[in-house]
Amino acid sequence: MISRPFVLLTTLLFLLSNSLAFPNYADVLKRQEVEEAGSRTGRPFRPVDPPSPPRPPRFTGAKLVHDRAHPWKPLRDGDVRGPCPGMNTLASHGYISRDGVASPSEMVTAVQEGFNMENKFAIFVTYLNHLMNGNLVTDLLSIGGKTSKTGPDPPAPAHAGGLSVHGTFEGDAGMTRGDAFFGDNHSFNQTLFDKFVDFSNRFGDGFYNLTVAGELRFQRLQDSIATNPEFSFRNVRYFTAYGESVFLINFFVDGRKTDKKLDMDSARSFFKDMKFPPNFFRSPMPMSTEGLDDIFLMHPFLPGGNVDGKVNNFVVDPASATFETDCVLYEDILNTVKGLYPNPTGVLKRNLIKNLRFFYDGFSAAVSNECAEQFPYGQQ
Ligand code: HEM
Ligand SMILES: *[C@@H]1O[C@H](CO)[C@@H](O)[C@H](O)[C@H]1NC(C)=O
Ligand SMILES: *[C@@H]1O[C@H](CO)[C@@H](O)[C@H](O)[C@H]1NC(C)=O
Ligand SMILES: *[C@@H]1O[C@H](CO)[C@@H](O)[C@H](O)[C@H]1NC(C)=O
């Protein structure tokens, strides 16, 4: 489906790119369908000056997003997918590049457009992932495992490993993905999905609603405590696990419905096939973690993990952030970033400063405005 004039245009651009400054090249690309950026083989990786995060879209109502401009396509050799059914689906419909590698600003645009994720919340989640798992020089992030498509590695210990890296954002007790301890932290797991369906039958009459979300979230924690000697559930993971449990209701339910419950065919479509259900409409309003408090309060649970390498040995971690201590979360995130980038210089340093700024903008609006902004690498 790649049009011939575009192929010619990209070829021309690749030829010219030695003399073009990379930001110009990126601008041109942005005006084209992102998906048609096509193969990155041969892409000259130049340092990118990251643009400011996208603003909210003008229209924020329900609309058909499984449309003719965004057909689902099967994976091609080399396409990357990972632990997030949301990003996987957006890639398979071309809302971000189908190869599964994109810039954070492309990702924010895509989650807004395809799922109506609220602007500041999308910025918070995306830049958090980018700071930990992205390539801050090329401004590219993989939605799955590590790939050369994000460009040459930044100096270790930074790794640009993508969303699948365990212990940054990806973590234990996911709904349809196994714990990293068992070997595969990112693929769809049919056994776990069967459990998801079973819980939806038992607590939701065949649908996933907030009651199911609260029960399944708690059960997955019990599973990990009982089977994973390295089970860890603190800070970023503590927040995201509860958030993801309500994403299904906030983003995967067709925007024309008002009953806030997800049917199993649609769930399978997103989780397994990475595909919007037929004629899918996105949410009728911008959403983030609505419902999180409800499911948390069904089975309040403090952050912690199994200790001494033993199962059934869960100990609460008083140093971890909780829903009442957002600034501890901000602190923890900054510490992770500082650990990854002890001594940045040049473009890397400039981009770190910028990305931290973008991240704080999202964090302070979407999570808490009470944590003073920190500047571990100075200000520009
Ligand atoms: C804004 C950018 C986003 C990023 C960077 C992102 C990243 C991730 C990552 C790294 C995980 C793995 C966490 C784990 O270990 O379970 C994850 C899980 C998940 N994400 Fe996303 N996500 C984003 C947006 C979305 C959106 C818009 C949706 C829904 C439309 C979504 C739905 C989910 C769900 C349901 C899970 C849990 C999967 C499971 O437990 O089986 N995410 N996401
Ligand atoms: C998680 O998945 C990624 C991508 O396949 C892999 O590189 C990594 O080793 C896994 N992490 C763990 C701890 O299993
Ligand atoms: C899926 O998860 C189950 C339950 O945790 C586990 O026993 C099984 O080995 C996993 N399957 C694959 C293919 O990883
Ligand atoms: C979820 O569905 C079940 C079964 O219909 C129902 O009893 C329960 O009240 C629903 N939960 C919510 C929050 O609507």
C-alpha cells in the first residue's frame, strides 16, 4: 500500500539526508503518514532535538478509529511488539510506525488519536518510558524489546532497551503477560487470558467491569506472591499495575457504549490480535485512570515484594511510593534516570534536560502538582 511517489520521495530524502540537517528530515517525515516511513534500514541516525510534546487535539469526542486510513495489517519480519496491548494495536493499525519504533511525540499523538488518552497523562506515561527505555539521542523508543532501529546505543548503563525491559515500567503481576522470572515478560499468554475470561465470567457475567478488575488485580498479586521468588511490586510498577487494570474499561470499550464493560471478543482482539474490533469508536472523552480508586479500595494492598528469594515471603516496602506519596514516586523516577545517566554530555545532556522537563509537565498535571521540579542536570 506504499504509494510509488512516496517511495521515490523517501529514496530521494535518504540520498539527500547527508546534506540535510536531521530535524528538517524529521519535519518532512512527520508530514507524511508515519507508517509509511517504512523500513528504517539505512536511516542515517542523527541527533534529534526533541520537539515539545503534542497539545490536546481539537476534537476530543468519540469517533471511528478503525477507519480506512488505518487498516490492521499482520506483522512483517522485523516488526517489534511488546507488553502493551494499547501500543501494539496502534502500531498494527499504523497510528505509529508499523515497525513498532516511534518518537515519544508520535506516541502521544497516537494514543490521543486512537484511544482518546488525556493529553497530560499521555505525556506523563510516554516520557517516563522514554527516559528509562528510549534512545534520547535519536528520540526513538521501541514498543517492545531492544532493536537497532532506535539507533546506536547511548553510553551504558543506559540501554535504550524498549518497553519490554523488566523493572522500569514493565513489571510483575500483569494480566495477560507472565512475570519476567518465568522467562517471557512480554508475549500474550493464553493461560493467563483464560484466567481473565474466567474472572470475567465469575464476577462480571461474561464482561470485564470494575468488579472484575478489582478481583483480578488482587488475584494476580496473590499468584505472584505464591509462585515468583523475585516478585517485586513497588514505585512505578505499583502505580501502573492499577492503572492498566482500568485502561481496559476506559479505552477498550467502544465509545458509543455507556455500560463500561468489555466483552471478551473485543478483549481478545486487543490483547491477542493487536487489532481494533470491527468499526471500533474511541472513548467519547479524554480518559486516564478513572476507576483506579474503586478497584484499589476493593482490596487495598501495600507495595513490596517477596524477599530472600522465597515465594510466599511478601514484605511491605516502606520506602516505596504509595498512592498517598506521589512525590516519592517522582523521586524514585529521578533516581532511576540518574542511575542510567550518571555523566551525560553534549546532545545527550541537552535532550535529558528537555525530556525531564516534558515528563515533569505531564507528571505535575496528571499525577501531582505538589512535588517541586528537580534539575539533576541543570537547566538550559
Ligand atoms: C501512553 C503510552 C503508553 C505506554 C508507553 C505504555 C506502556 C506499557 C507498558 C510498558 C506496559 C507493560 C506493563 C506490564 O508489565 O504489565 C503496558 C501495559 C499495558 N498497557 Fe500500555 N502504555 C501506553 C498506553 C496505553 C494505552 C493507551 C492503553 C489502552 C488503550 C494501554 C493499555 C495497557 C494495558 C491494558 C496493559 C496491561 C497488559 C497486561 O497486564 O496484560 N496502554 N503499557
Ligand atoms: C523481558 O523481555 C525482553 C524482550 O524480549 C528481554 O530482552 C528481557 O530479557 C526480558 N527480561 C527478563 C528479566 O526476563
Ligand atoms: C503462561 O502463564 C502460565 C501461568 O503463569 C505459565 O505456567 C506458562 O508457562 C506461561 N506460558 C508461556 C508460553 O509462557
Ligand atoms: C459487574 O458485573 C457484575 C455482574 O453483572 C455486577 O454484579 C457488578 O455490580 C458489576 N460491577 C460494576 C462496578 O458495575
